[in-house]
Amino acid sequence: MTDWVNPLRDKRDKRMPRIAGPCGIVIFGVTGDLSRKKLMPAIYDLANRGLLPPSFSLIGFARRDWADEDFGQVVYEAVKKHARTPFRQEVWDRLSEGFRFVQGTFDDDAAFGRLAETLEKLDAERGTGGNHVFYLSIPPNAFQQVCEQLQKSGLANPQEGRWSRVVIEKPFGHDLQSAQELNEVVNSVFPEESVFRIDHYLGKETVQNILALRFANELYEPIWNNNYVDSVQITMAEDIGLGGRGGYYDGVGAARDVIQNHLLQLLALTAMEEPVSFGPKELQIEKIKVFSATRPMQPLNETTARGQYASGWQGSEKVVGLLEEEGFSKDSKTETYAAIALEVDTRRWAGVPFFLRTGKRLGRRVTEIALIFKRAPHLPFDKTMTEELGQNALVIRVQPDEGITTRFGSKVPGSAMEVRDVNMDFSYGSAFAEDSPEAYERLILDVLLGEPSLFPVNREVELSWEILDPVLDYWAAHGKPEAYESGTWGPASADEMLHRMGREWRRP
Ligand SMILES: NC(=O)c1ccc[n+]([C@@H]2O[C@H](COP(=O)([O-])OP(=O)(O)OC[C@H]3O[C@@H](n4cnc5c(N)ncnc54)[C@H](OP(=O)(O)O)[C@@H]3O)[C@@H](O)[C@H]2O)c1
């Protein structure tokens, strides 16, 4: 007799909270900025929400000569300062029982031996089950060495039925060739399904909501194409400058730092076709199709712009220009503002430019995706009645003030027929009682659960460099970025770029 199989057994209710199974996470670079501000607080927030297993262990690896208790104190301070959820002593006490610290440098074989011993002990004492995440929160030039050490020490090769996963942070290379080399190194140690590349934008609720907005509704998808959409603007603007981060940013610049990863991922979710399901493979297939069809519009001297902030104002504070910031050479050509126009060469998007821009020390901190619609083909009004009518727009507000705005024309109250733009808003803050989790909470939990949907695969990374490389090469061969005053919306050449194409940047 065959066993009866419950047909619903595998149909997990996706609304139920998902709790990670037994495991531990090793953070390399635990003393760094990312670890203190994002990773440790996110781990505490997950524990506070009851999403970590009782056996969960956190192992710090760094050069400082710390005992486990010193490490615990560092985590405590990071959690107190940056955690999203309230501090609860009982959660902290339980979590901190699983803290361990291993002192060492990346070239020290003995230190990796001690790490292996520590993990083995934790498996036995706390029941972490031989399942380990290795989080490389370290400078990219150390990725290769740490991967090789993990291989040499046997940590990258889990025993049967157990798993090892590696998490890497952007930048994933600085051009196509270096990205391929990096992928080769990482994939020579970890199979692709064990590699989790963090693009923290994909962990944001508002970014995942693009898929809900498009594919759970009937309202938008019929007009989500070149019949109705005139152009798309994707913006990530920061109001802060680069004081204190010179070492990392000089020679990298805005396009590599933001467009190659965050903005191209937003473009992919905006432009892709409906996936067969929301499984990781199915999402990847659609994103890869978009990247394969995307290229910079030509000629690049007319369809790109770049700038470097000069002195000016950040709010009420007088601020210096990039070249006066510590850590930048006086003749630095690093751009702090980048704008590019892309075409997505598909039936849906033929003829619709996608304008991507990012910059530092701009007028406001805002990230948004704006679909700008074509004008109505006919307006049965006197011209004076619609002088203040702009183009309809649908704006996905990624941060801050997360939500969606629809802009359309409405009659101004009164006896005359005058039409003016108005906004209709959905705001996460007022529509839902619950706060959104931080992107890192979602992404770390997904790594522990082995759910890869929100992590770009190597092919996506390589294709996004293929899109950006021609622009970077063109810029490298042609002059330097144009200065723009801090606190404004970027260089004049960026405005000219859009004017030439008969458009204007939004002023969010
Ligand atoms: N910070 C962010 O918001 C952010 C955002 C996105 C991506 N990232 C990426 O995340 C990674 C970490 O960034 P971060 O801002 O945290 O950098 P960071 O503040 O400079 O920290 C780097 C960490 O690596 C350690 N380290 C460097 N060289 C080492 C060596 N030879 N041996 C042992 N430890 C070494 C440092 O230890 P010591 O303290 O001993 O020097 C420190 O803990 C980078 O890949 C970065 O590109 C960061």
C-alpha cells in the first residue's frame, strides 16, 4: 500500500512568518561601519521578532584583540544605537549567549583554523547544525583571500545535508572584466546557489511592492507600455556629501556606486514582463531579459551627464566642495552626479527613454521611480484652461515617505473650467499599522532561509556592467565632470540633456 500524501503539505501559507532553521553567521569586518549600523542591529531585530532559531550564533572575526565579552559589548552598543525595534533584555540575554569572537587577519591560516574549531564547538554546544553563513563585510580587495581561506580551512565545504553560504556586498567589481574575475573567484569556492550578493534596495518593501502594484492589479498593467508611457525617470538623490568616505569613493563615482546596482535593478523590476511565478529562477529570467535588451542611448555626449559637487548649502549648513573634502585628491575626476538615458529594446518599451540619475549633495534625499505618461491626444478645452496641466505621472516613492503618488489634471473649483495638476497619495505610514522591516532584516533572514529571489545572480551583475561600461569608457576619455553647487539639483548639462530630448527632470 502506498502512503497517503497530503496534497496541501507543501503549500506553506506564505503569510506565516518564516523562521530560520539552526545556523550561525560569521561576520568578517565586524568592526566596520556596515556591520555596526546595519548588520548587528538587523540581527537583533530579527531575534526580537522571533525569527531566529534558539541555537542562533553570531561570530565576529576581526583583527582586534577582543574577548567574547568585548565583542558582546560592541554588538550591544550597535543594537542600542541603531536597532529598529525596542530593546528587550530577555531577547538580548538569549541572543548574546551565542556570541563568539575570533581574532585574526585574513592571511592568517591559524585564525581560520580557530574559526573552524569555534564553529564546530558551537555546532556541538548550541546545535547550530553545521549550517553557516559567511558574511564578507570587508573591502572588496579582500574577497578573494577570504574565499580562499574558507576553502582551505574546509569551511566552504559543508558536510552532507548541511550548508555553507557566502554573502558579498557591492561593489561587485568596477567594470565587466573585474566583475567576471570576481565571479570566477567566488564561484570557484562556492556554487552559485550558495552565493548571496546584497543589493539592499531589493530588500526594501517599496521595491518589492513594484511587483505587487504591477501584477496584483488590473489598473496599471494595460497602460504600462509605450502606448501610454512617454518616459521613465529613476532617481536616487542624496543630500549628504562624502566627508569621511573619500578612500572608498574616490575613483569609483556615482555611476558605479549606484546606477550599476540599485538603479538598474529598479529599472529591471519596472520594465520586466510578468514572471511565470515569483520563484527565484522565474524572476531572474525576466530580469535577465530586460538587461539583455537595455543599452545606453546614443550619442553619449548628448545622452549622459556627470557632475561633481562644489561648495554650497546642505540645509542651513555651509558645506565645502568635493575637492576640499578629506581623502580626495585636488584633481579628482570622480563624479558625484551621474545621469544616463537608456533604451529598453523590446516591443513594450520601444521609443520610451529610461532616464537614470543619482547624485550627492542634491536638494533633497529621495529615491523614486516615475512613469511619465503621454499627453492626452486631444484636449477639448481652450488653451488657457489647461496652461497648468502637466503630464500624468505615477510615482513609486521608494524612500523616504514610502508610497505611491498618482498625478493627474483636475478642475479647479470655481465658475471657470480651469484644469491643474493634483496628486493622489498612498502612503505606507498611514495605510498600514506595522512599520516596514529594514532591508537588511529581510535580506539576512532570506540568506538564513536559503531564499535567493532578492539577490542578483552573477549574470545580472555582468549584464549590468555591459550596459554601463560604454558610458564609463566614454567619460574616462572625455574631460571631467562639471561642477554643481551643493544643495541644487545637479549640473546644468543634466538639464540640457533632457531638454534636448524634449523633457524635464522632475523636482521631487
Ligand atoms: N557602509 C555601508 O553603508 C556600505 C553600503 C554598501 C556596501 N558596503 C560594502 O560593505 C563592505 C564593508 O563596508 P564598511 O563600510 O563596513 O567598511 P569599513 O568600515 O571600512 O570596514 C571594513 C572592515 O574590514 C576589516 N578589515 C579590512 N581589512 C582587513 C584585513 N586585512 N584583515 C582583517 N580585517 C580587515 C576592518 O577591520 P579593522 O577595524 O580592523 O580595520 C573593518 O572591520 C564593503 O565591501 C563595502 O563596499 C558598505
